[in-house]
Amino acid sequence: MARPRRGERRQLILEVLARMLQESQGEHITTSQLARAVGVSEAALYRHFPSKAKMFEGLLEFIEETLFTRINKIIAEESRAEPRVQNILFLLLGFADKNPGMARLLYGDVLVGETERLRKRVAQIFDRIETQLKQILREGEAKENLRVPIGDTAAVLLAVIEGSITRFVRSEFKSSPVAGWERQWDLLRKGVFG
């Protein structure tokens, strides 16, 4: 069997780390455990990533790239504020549901004891999402005569998503963030879009 190339091995390390985040609820993951799960030495891990923080950054880059590529697609395909917001919120919940290890990273418990830079990176992802929601609401105000307090509305929408992700992680991934979404969206929709 051929050895994986550098890029493939790097990807494998990130995939195994994400799986371990899902399976190791509340436990600290060591590089030794990760190396064993990947089937390489710790030294081999460090040839691909100079630190565990860089491994987490790799996962955060994946999250950011995946989410914002899809958010941009939603914005390009939908012209009205309501379906844009609905689809973006469902995207975030669906991403967390399909990627429990990544949801745990966004929740932040695995970053306790890690570098402050990682926690700021997670906050930056949520800040970018909130900014995008504000922009959609501003466009809705200008083009659709939408009348809502933009900053407060975006904050509430994001709080619902963050709360759903938190609940998902806290339940050890038993309480799906997409379960009951249609009813929850209906409540949010009535409050925001009337």
C-alpha cells in the first residue's frame, strides 16, 4: 500500500482530529492519542503541523471556508432577505449536525487551555456571520421595506444558532440542532419578517 502524500496525510490528521473531538466528549486530546489514531509517530504529526494549535487552526479554516463559500452561494441564489436568512441559519445548524467534532470546536470547550488566538478565531467566525446577517437585513430594509432593529435582530438570530450548537454539544450530540427547526424558524420568521 502506498504511503499517503503530504497533503493527504495532513487531511487525514484533521479528519481524525475532528472524529476524536466528537468521540472524546469532555476529554483533553493529546498529540500522542492523535498520532496513535492516525497511525503515525508524534514526530510525523509535527512534520505536518508545528503545534496542536495549528491543527485546530486547520479545522477552523475548513469551517470558515465551507460556511462562507455556501453563504455566498445562498446570497447569489436568493434575492430576498427572508429566504437568505432562513437558508443561512439552516446551513449553520446542518453543518453542526453533520460535523459534531466541528460543532464542539465552535462551542469552544476543547480550546480551554489552548492559545487565545484560537478562541479569537472562533469569535471572528461568529462575528463574520453576524455581519453577514446585518448586511442581509440592511438590504431587506432598502429593497423590501423591512423594518427591524438590524443589530439587535442579527444578534438574536445568531444567539439562537449558538444556543442550538451549545445544546447539541452539551447533550453529547443527542439533541440535533436541526430537530424542530421548521417550528423554530416559524417563530423567528414571524418575529423578524412579520
